[in-house]
Amino acid sequence: MARAVALLSGGLDSTLSVLLMLRQGIEVTAVTFLTHFGCDAGDTSSCSKDPSLNAVKFGFEVKLCHLADKFIDIVKNPRYGHGRNMNPCIDCRILMLREAKELMSLTGADFIVTGEVLGQRPMSQRRETFPLIDREAGALGYVLRPLSARLLKPTVPEMKGTVNRDKLYAMSGRSRKPQMALAAELGLTDYPNPAGGCLLTEPNYSHRLSELLSENPEPTVNDLHLLRVGRHFRLKSGAKAIVGRNEAENSRLQSLLNKDDYLMGVEDFGSPLTILRGGLRGDASEEDIMTAASICARYSDARHLPAAVVNVMKDNAVFYLNAGPADGGLIESLRIEKRNKTVLPIKAL
Ligand code: SF4
């Protein structure tokens, strides 16, 4: 029986591609790639919270593979550049296909399957980009894209007759309608919407990440996870303050607290939690602590008072200080946020 390794995000396109292989009697081992940036990208149409959702129903195996530092390296230095934001899509696809090629050799599979659709993404899903990616991954001729295969050059499994090309598709572009019709035909009802996905395509996250990398080229995984939470401020010394925006973010901040971090909140008023983390030049200074406390007060229910009592905790020791809420000018100058061309009035910040 012919065997394939499939890149599976759990999104519609990659799942359909697996089902098309199963329909041709091909045994599929799917692999879901995980990164620190919240996406897996067996296809790039969507990312699923549970990529194995359909594995049991349709009868295929799913393996998880975390790309960890290998992925961080290409985010920092992509050979083929970033997309509109920090997304290094071409390098990312090459990396994933290289890993899939290894799995193909290990498992004795005949070829690789992806859910890519010609023209769906401007960077990595172009006619001239597919062969480049496949060649760089050492898998030229062995990467089958079943949804668009009839618009592309035949691959080795098609030429050998392992896969029947006539039963593949000629989809292209960004519309999901043909995929949704095929899903209905194949009995695929459970798949996520195309929202969400890779954080590296989000302008604000990308801006925070690029700011972090310019301050600290070797961030920890914890630093990267912290970028997803709260409002971020870079203080003059290089220290950073992060302010929760709601209960969920406050809990998340607590879970990401490091031993050397300060944790703050305003006493007796509704208050966000605020983490103060020292920069590369060392621990947070007294001035940093005062600034972070004033930012915390600015987002608390005591923001209209001249000053508030802020509790500051580090390593189970607690102390208190009086801090006046930071004014809009300070907030604007320290906040790490992608600016729109329209400048907002300070009171709207
Ligand atoms: S970098 Fe591009 S291809 Fe890779 S996971 Fe992010 S959006 Fe998908």
C-alpha cells in the first residue's frame, strides 16, 4: 500500500488533502508542526486548536512535532525574507517540508502531501515558489498539493500512478467555497474558521516581537509568550512593564512571572496586574519601579486620583509605594505598539 506523510494544521485545506489521499487508498501519517507563535501550518488557511480532531473519525495517524529553536532562528534571519509582518513564510515552508522529508524517509513513505492552494497566499503559495520551496527542502517532485495539483506539474507519485491525477483538483485563489463543497462531499463537518492562526502575521504582535529582538536578540520562550499578553511598555533603562487588560490576562501574567520580576497592583481599587521585568542591562532600577507603578495606577480604577498605593511583590517580599497615575504623554512615549498613520488624541490612548 502506498504511504504519504501529510502536513496537517487541522484547518480545512490540509484536512481535505488528507481525505483525498485516503479516498485513493493511500495510508497517511499526518504531522502537525508546532511553534512558539501559535501556529502550525500544515496549510496556511487556518490553524486548529486540535489538529487530530478528524483523525479518529477518518482513520489516520497524527504526530506532533515542535519546531522550537529551529523556527525561532528563521524568524530572526529568514533567507527569503519576512512577509508583510514578521512571518517568514517561505523559510517556514522549507523547514516544515525538510522535517516532513525526514519523516518520509524514517517511515518509508512515498511522498509528502500539503493543503496548499495555488494563489491563496501572496508569499509562499505562488506557482514559482512551490518548486523553490520543494527544492530547498530536498523534496522536489515529491510534494503533492492535491487541491491544486491539476494546475501544477505532475509529481513523481502522479507520474508513477501511485496517485490518480484525475481525482485531484484544480483549485486556486482565496475563495473557500470549492473547499467547503468538497468538505460536504467527503463528510467533513468539523473544521475551524480561517480566522486566527500564526501570530507572526499580526501587525501588533510582529511589532512587539521586532522591538523585543532589537532589545534582546536572544529572548527566552517566556519572553515570547509574554508578548501575547497585555499592554507593553519599554522603560528608559531597557526594563519592560506589562499591564493586564482583563482577568484572564492577569492570570496569564501571574503564570508567566519569573523569579526576578516585580508584580504590582493598586491597593483597594480595581487594578490590572503589572509585571516589571529588567532588561539586558540588569535588574529593574528604582526609577523603573516608580514608572511601572505609575503605569499600573493609570490603568486602575484609581486613575482619577492624584496618587494611589501600589503593592509591589518580588520573591514573596511585598512593599508599598505611592504613585501618581502616568499621564497620556508618558504612556504614549513608552508604549510598544504599532502606530497607525492617524495620530490619536492622548486622551483616547
Ligand atoms: S510563517 Fe507563514 S507559513 Fe509559517 S506558520 Fe506563519 S503564516 Fe504559516
